[in-house]
Amino acid sequence: MKKVAVFGKPGSGKSTVSTVLAQMSALPLYQLDSIVYKPNGEFVAREEFDSVHDDILQSESWVIDGLGPLRSFYERLAAADTLVYIDIPYSVSYWFVTKRFLKALFVRPEGWPDGSSVLKGTLNSYKMLKLSPKFWNDEFNSKLIEYASNKEVYIIKTVSELDDFVSKQAK
């Protein structure tokens, strides 16, 4: 496990999983929200993102958390040796987004870009969750199988599987 892509819907636990993986494996962690967005919450220029993303992919090891632009997402899947797809139910993702927002009243969410509005991000997460079935669907699952042929793949479907995965990585 040297190049790990962690992905799934908003509010699925990607930041938690990627943080634990990076800590336990001593791999550098790159959370895409911190690369995609400026501190004020605006998108960085696409060329700037592509340059940073390409540099990360070409490095010796990494854990990358998030989706980002689709072309870069598929490049990441191709470059990774380990894929962690968190595919928990939508109702749970909605709850996790809401819980993250409520907790943000007291502490900045893990992996959250500095200076970005948690309210704006939460509203955007709800919007993306509503649109998610157009991407996270059977067609995506078929594409994932193609990418997975020579990789270690974890597909996490429940909160208990998510907790078990995190616990096993933390040991």
C-alpha cells in the first residue's frame, strides 16, 4: 500500500479513513478539498490544480482523499495501488454531513480547507449528495471493476464496515 485513493459521496467518512491510513502507514496525506479550493472557498485555477495533482500522482507514495475533477479522479484510480470506496447509504451520508456541520460550531472539520465557510460547504455537500446518484451508480461500479483488476480494493457499504476498517488500520 503505497498509493491509496479514498473516495465516495460527501459525508461518507473519507477524511477519517484517509487520516488513519496516512498515520498508520506513514504515507503523505493529500485532501483534495485543500487543493481544489482557495482559503476563501473559491476554486483554484484548473491549471494550478492539475499541476499539483500531477506532481502528487508522480510522487513515490500518497493517500489522496476525495473526488475532484473527473479526469483527475480517473487518473488517480489508474495510478493508485489501493482503492478505498466508501459507499454507505445516502441517509447516513446526509446525517454525517449534518453532524459535521453541527460539530463545526465548536471545532473545524477534519480535512476542511482553511478559511472556507462550513455553512457553504455543507450546503454544497447536500447539493452534491442530491446529484450523486448520477455518478455513484452501476455504471461507476462497472468502471471500478475495470480499474481494480491489479489493485487492492476495499468497498465499504455500512457504518460498521467503516468502523471495522478504521479499527483494523489503526492497529
